[in-house]
Amino acid sequence: MDYLQYLRKDKMPHIWCDGCGHGIVLKSILRVIDKLGWDKNNIAMISGIGCSSRTPGYVDFNTLHTTHGRGLTFATGLKIARPDLHVIVVSGDGDATAIGGNHFIHAARRNIDISVIIYNNYIYGMTGGQVSPTTPGGKKASTTPYGNPDTPFDISRLAQAAGAAYVARSTAFHVGKMDRYIEQAFTKTGFSVVEVLTPCPTSYGRRNKEGRGVDMLMYQKQNSIGIEQAKGKTAEELKGKYITGVFVDKEQADYRQRYDEVIKKASKLNK
Amino acid sequence: MEIPNPNIHMWQGNVACAEGAIAAGCRFFAGYPITPSTEIAEVLSQKLPAIGGNFIQMEDEIAAIGAVIGASLGGVKALTATSGPGFSLKQENIGFAVMAEVPCVIVNVQRGGPSTGLPTHSAQGDVMQARWGTHGDHPIIVLSPSSVRETYDMTIRAFNLAEKYRIPVVLLSDETVAHLTEKITIPDPASIEIIDRKKPYVSPEKYLPYQIDETDIPAMANFGEGFRYHVTGLAHDETGFPTNNPEKIKAQLERLNRKIQRNRNDIVEVETFETEDMEVLVIAFGATARSARRAVINARESGVKAGLLRMKTIWPFPDEEIEKIYKSVKKIVVPEMNLGQIAHEVEWATRREKPVVRVNKINGEPITPNEIYESIISQG
Amino acid sequence: MSFRYEVRLSGAGGQGLILVGKVLAEAAAIYDGLNATQSQSYGPEARGGASRSEVIISDGDIDYPKAENIDILLALTQEACDKYIDGLKDDGILLVDSQMVTNIPKGQYKVVALPIIQSAVERLGKFLVSNIIALGIITKLSGVVSESAVKHAIRARVPKGTEEININAFYTGIDLATHWLDEHGPL
């Protein structure tokens, strides 16, 4: 396929570092859009702040780069006002689950028809490697020089508990799975989340002696385990492993369907 | 007994705001409950779906303004309403709407502050926050109604100015006006002027979302109309994409501020009362202007020639309008339910050439006509 | 010179005084063609017991919308009477429930004490309509709005199915006031 038809070529080169996994995620998103045959005019891509949130600047859709953590709120307004648009939010671990954590769980609760792709690299990369809500305990960041005292969020489990209709996790290495999950998310009516674990060699790998981008991808390859295989394993056995797969895939009325019922009732009562 | 006219209502200020929004073409509301603005949300939760619009109660104040900006980018006129603490929370995204030039209306029904303050009592302490609440040098339009009917009219005007100038407009009400039930005769819908954003007339390939032209107000394409442009809160050039080029940043930010400055005569509205031969000028806004009017009448009955300038637009500040009438007065009285936020501006506008007497009250109670009257007739 | 008539309705939260204020204001503004405003104090303060609702009626513009020189003050509880008596004119009317308010504050005003709540219970079998009885008394004593305007405003405002009992309550109030005036002479 021709990726360039979806890219704003004049905005290249992008800001992502050598070995960063974000470009892999972007390509996957574009492959799925191409496969689905969506009209570029009907796609809105929205982000907050961070490395991942620069994605909309590179793609030839209706693009909106908002304030930190708030991408989902803008997306909610746009999707309600314009149900005809495919609304995609791209976000990072800090953007989606720290400053934007409240919006994330409420968008899931509402089951609004928006797809969120979360590039989870366990770090605030753009600002130089501060600890994020998904940085594993003990790991180093520029603001946890003695190791992270906190325990991390499991983003997929969080989305699942909050009521999302579709939740899946892949690594940046497992491109085939990522494509499949993103396609399922994009075609799902309701709130869908794909969490992609992506390496940040510059701000995370280097500090935690995990090597370069390729080394981090190889680690993903060797240490991923499917949800089914992970069942029955102890926490000790799963330490350092990435559990990937589809966490949720369910049919339920989305926000639009439920609000259309409200409109029906209100119109009848106010006649 | 007269046969009731169906256009006459006894409405609360907040109800008039909601009805005005609908009359202005608003079809999207996102909000979060907060006293004393909640009735606006309640009325719209009932009325908007009945006319095919959308109402949503968001998870917080920040989400509410975010959703409003998103809806407006989709081409739907959008409103949010709040009060002091919620207005504080919205400031970041108000700045986004200013920077990205997304039309929207934010109602702030002022209550006592600081902090949680006095949720059910009146104040006018958010004058400066409305002007400078969000960071950076930015323009803003702030209107303040004194009555229920004016709340209706001004809500419509707020949408019109937002659309015309691509800017968030703040309707700065107060608990007194918002919760006052008053007689209102609503105008014939056909007589209401509605302004919509200027649409691009060029092909998508040639569209520059932040083009600098002779109007300083770029045409706005809605998302999904084939223009596929980029919107960001970062400093950007005429294409809408981020830039670090100092010349381009300067050009855009100057235009952003200039589009309001050069149109201030269209935006600023004041009402004068008994100012022709006055010796004492009273400057007031919002609920306080009602007391000020009564004080001026009472002063005139006592033989003191007082006059009133009522500010309907707070920002841009009506300095030119004050300039025209203050030269001949002996003093200026500025009553306000804060500690002198407008008085300070008046002193600037009049270069401290006249004594500016402050009548301030911050205990949640409205300023009475008599409190203003005393300051008008006092020789001190 | 336009007239300005100020009414303050006070009592305990839940006695329906805000409704009375709204009906009175609507009667004046919508049905009698006058101007009117209605406001209330509410919030944490009102939960303490005493609550108030104020109505200003005029044939001219109403600038300051709060009561300052009150023409008629209704007090349904002693606490409300003590708390909200300030502002009642020297020749104003203090209308109290004769059983609830036994300690009449000293002043130059004309005191009208009537068994408002008792009448609601005994004549109409419903404590809840005390407020509308009070509205009837105020309508008669003040003369500021027409009976027919208030009647229309009540019908437009009260919940469906309760129109008749509320209209009866309104006339019970008119009746109480008429008897009082017969007995004591005009105010």
C-alpha cells in the first residue's frame, strides 16, 4: 500500500527518536484505515500532549492537537456533534492515565464510539523521561533517580473495568496482532482501546539499561505471553512479561444509541 | 385582566440564558453541576434533545469546555456554564479556544470567592479572572447582563460575537441576576439577528485556516467538510501547523489580538442614564447597576446631578466610552461586589484626573441603592 | 410616579413560600400587566430553618430587586419573624400565623394575626396548603394584585389535579382576611 497518501509529507521528518516504536504504531493505524477504505475527509484524529500526541500532525485527516490529557474530551464533543465522523484518539500513558485518567475512564463508562490508541512507553518521553503511571515499580526515571516507589496502572484492565466495549494489548513488535486489534477497534461501535507497548530507548531504555530500540523490541518478542497462556500463572512467573491479547470484545449500546432514545422521548414529550 | 401574551414569561436569569442559547442556534451543551449556574444545564438537558440537540453532563469542568470546543470544530454552536471554582478549572482550555480560534460561549455565574467561597451568594469578583484567567497575552470578550431580558439578549449576542470573531465569549453573570425571576417579553424569533462563522470560499488545497488577510478573521472550515486541516494550541503559522519561526509567531499573535482591538467599537456596549449634565458619574455593571440606577434617581431627587454609565461589555474595557463623558464630573463612584477590580480600570482610563470613590462589598449581599447614594451625595 | 410594593414571605424551608412568591409575581406580571420580580435566599442558610422569598411589584421599572421597605411581611414561624422583620415599613403589615408566632416584635406596623396553618388543617384537611391560604390573605390585604389574576396564576403553576384544593385554599385566605377587615376596619 501507499502510506504516503495518508501522510503530510511536508511535515516530515517527524520528531520521534531512532528506535522509538511510535512510527510502527502509526503505520499500523494507516494500514487499517487503508484496508477499511475510509475517506480521509471523514476521519478526525485527536490527541493531547506528548510524543504520541504529535501523530495527528503527520496525517492527512481532520486533526486536532489539544491540551494535555484532554484529547478525549474534545473527541467526545466532536463525536456527539458529528456522529458521521470516525473519531480516533491517540494518546500516551501519561496523557491518558495521569492527567487525562478521569476522562479516560469516563469515556469508557459512556461507551462513546471513539477508538483510542494508547502508545504506552512507561515514560514521559517528550519532556525528558519523567516517571509515568505505567512505569514499573523500581524503574528509573528522571524524577525517580532511586527507582520508582509507585506501582503501575494496567491500562487494559483499567479500560475493561471502566466499561469499554473493546480492549486489546499488543507490543510494537507484534505488528500482525496490532493490525488485527486496531482493525477490530476501528470497526467496533462503542469505546475501543488498543494499548500498544512501545519502546522509548532515549528516555526509558537508556536509563534502565534496556539497550537500544531493537534490543527493547527483541525483549518484547521474547517476553510476551498471550492472555490464555498467562491464565493460571503466578505473579512471580509473570514478572517482566507482557500479557497481550483481546481483553474485552462485547456488544452493547453505545452513547449515540442511548442518547437517540433520549431525543426520541424528549421530542415526543415536548410536542 | 389582560389576556396573557404567550411571549411574556416570568423567568429566572439562568432560564433566560438557556432559552437565549437555543434562540442563538446553540445545539450542544456540555457542563458540570455547580451552584449558582446549574439551572442552565437543567433547562438545556430538557430542551436540547427535544429539538434534536445534544446535552451532556461531563465528568468535570475541564471535560465540559473540551467537549464544547470539539463540538464547535464539528460546526455546532456550543455552550458551557459554570461558576467561580469551575471557571478556574476551565481556564486552560479557554486559552486553547482563544489560540485555535474556536467559537464558543462560557457562562460564569459569579458567586462569592475565593475558593469554594459562598456558593449561593452573589459576587462580582471574577472580572480580572475573566480577562486574564488563562495564561499568555490573549484577547477575550466578556459581557455582563443586568436583567433577565438582557441575559437572554446577551447570550445571543455572545454567540454572535464568538462566531463573528472566532473567539470564546464569556457571559459574566452573577448570582443575583441569575437567580432573579423577572418579567421578560421574548422577541419574535424572526427579529433576532443570528451570525454564523465565515466559511472558506477557496478549494481545500488553497485553504489556510489562519490566513492573515485584511479582515484579520480567517474563514473557518468545520471538521468533515473536506478541508482536512490541523488545529493546535501550539504557536502555529497560517497553515495551522506548529512553528518556531519568530516572524510567523509574531504575525499570528499580533493578528489574534488585533482582530479584537480593531473591532472594539462593534464589541463594546454601554448604556448611559442621566449623564448629560451630571456632576457625579457612577460606573457599574451586572446586578450592581440596578442599585446604581436607583441611587442616581434618588440623588437627582435630592438635587445632586448624578449619572450612570452601565457597562454591558466588560472586556474590551469601555475606556473610550468613559473618556467621552468623564471630563466635566467632580468625581466618579464605582460600586462593585469585589474590592475594586473595575475601579482600578476606571482610574487608568481617566488617568486619575478625578477622584474615584469605591463602593465595595464582598460579604455575599448585593450592594443596596442607599450604599451607592451615600457615596454620590457625600462631600468627602 | 410609579408605585413599588414589596412583599417578603418567610417561614421554614418546605412551607412552599417560594411557590407563593412565584405565583404572586406571575399574577402581577403575566395576568395584571404589571412588573414584578421574585428572588429568594437559599442554600446552607435556608436549611437552618428560616427561609424567605421576596416579591417586588411595580407599574414601572424595578431596579433594585431586593426588599428594603417592606409593605407586607408574612411570617409563618417565630424564627422567621424574628430574623426577617428588619426592613418592614413603619406602616407596613406584619401578617403572622397566630399560633406559630406568639411573640410579636415591637414596632409601628399593623399586625394581622390569623390561624393560617390551623385553617389549612381544619377547613381543608391539608397542612400543605397553608401557603396558598397565606397568598389569599396577602391578595386581599395588599390589594396590589387582582383576585382573578392570582387565581389564574395558581391554576397555571400548581401540580395537575391539585387545582381545586388550591383554589379553595386561596378563597379560604380571602375569607379570613375579609372577616379580619370587617372586624378591625380597613388597614
